[in-house]
Amino acid sequence: MGRFTKIVAGVFGMTLLLSGCAMDSLGDPVDASPEPGQENTLGTITAGVLTVCSEIPFEPFEYEDPADPEKYTGFDIDIVGEIATRLGLELVVVDSDFDALQSGLSLATDKCDLGASAMTITEDRRANIDFTDAYYDSLQSLLVAKDSGITSLDDLAGKSIGVQKGTTGEIYAEQNQPEGAQIVGYPSDGELWPALQAGQIQAILQDQPVNVIHARTDAAYVVVAEYQTDESYGMALAKDKNPELLAAVNGALAEMRADGTYKQIYDKYFA
Ligand code: GLN
């Protein structure tokens, strides 16, 4: 994968982005200005740069690179890195709030060109977002402590089910919770998972690949149920704003499927 720039959202990162002055992973300024005569044909918010919002951590899709804390890695990051390369753009990843991303707000306010955050394509979201073609099929799941005796949602009456705010997992929990359960929303999986480990909640209802990683990381936890919700992830763009970029991203994705690059990246994380 090519070099890319990691920017942690916040006033600092946003100021840099808005002023068009990005930094690379070593803190050196990136020369993102177009060559004289070169046009910003894809209409990205910074010429020469593909600015991608992603809510981190969400392993295995987007998380800090254990080999290099200056960088993010994961399935989504590799996919957008490859897309950026094919479009002749430099990738900048901005850690963002998922709820603001899935609502379309971060995209509508020009914080990023693309959201790549394991985001499920839904009809509700389509009202505010243009989705790329689907790039990953997913499902929901229930993660609990191995010694809890909990094996299904029904065992959670009188207990707390943790979810990530604004996600399809939250919707699934709301629609399928047993009477007397309490649903507790967290802004990100980065808070949700420690809450389960600390015993503040008794279960996590979350995308299955992410719960699988938690169970693999800590043998005291186990995925006890999977729910076939027929979800597919898409990358998100501001609604009706940049059809050229949408077409270009879909084109790169199709090329990557055709030439084996997609499969290579897929196997790296899911084989
Ligand atoms: N796939 C889920 C959704 O779209 C969760 C995504 C996430 O938390 N990053 O709601």
C-alpha cells in the first residue's frame, strides 16, 4: 500500500484540511497543490488528495497500525488506498464520528470526499448519501462473556445490551430486544468493547467481523449468535454532489475486482 496521511479529527486536523495544508505521517507538509495547468478533475475538496472519513477503531476494517502508530490500517483503509492510487490522488484519512458520517453531515459539510467506515447501505441513509457499489457483505452478531450463560438476545431481559450509536446494530437491537432489556449506546466500538470487558454492559450487538476480532483478542468472550441481516457496505459520498468522483470510485473498485487486487486485500484480512 502506498504512503498515506493520517489526520486525527479535531480542531487541529480540520484547520489543516480547511486551509488545504495536509501533513504526511511524519508531520511534513504534503504538497497537494495541483501542477500548473492541472485541473482538479475529480473535484475533491483538496486538489490531488482523496480525503476519507472513517470512524476508528473498527477492526478489521479501520484501526491503528500496530506496526506504526502513525498510521491506520485495515480492509477499508487498504481498499481506499488502492482507489486513491488508481485515481492519482494521495490518501488522507480523517478519524471521524460515525453517527455524523452515516447521517450525511460530515460529507455535506465538506469534511471529506468519501466515507469508508464499514457503513451499511440502507434506504434511509440513501436519502442523505450517495453510496458506491457494495464492497463487502456483512451481518450482525451478539458478543458476551463466555461464563455469562447468555446464548441469545432473549437471555438479556433485565440486562444491558451495548450498541454503537447510529448503527444498524443499534437498530437490530431496538427491534429484537427482549422486554426489560436496556440498550446502551456508545459513540464508537472503542468505548463499547472496554465497557463489556469492564462489566458495564452484558452484551455487544455489533457487526459480526468486529465482534469476531474481539473474541479472538480476549478468550473470555464469545460470539453466541449471528443474525443474517443481509447487509452490504458501501463507501459514502455527499448526496448528489460529485457524480464524477462516484463514477471514478466505482470504476476503480470494478477494476480491482477484475484484476485480483480486491481479492488480495480481502484475503489479507478475512482468509
Ligand atoms: N455496519 C454498521 C452500520 O453501518 C456499523 C458501522 C460502524 O460502526 N462503523 O451501521
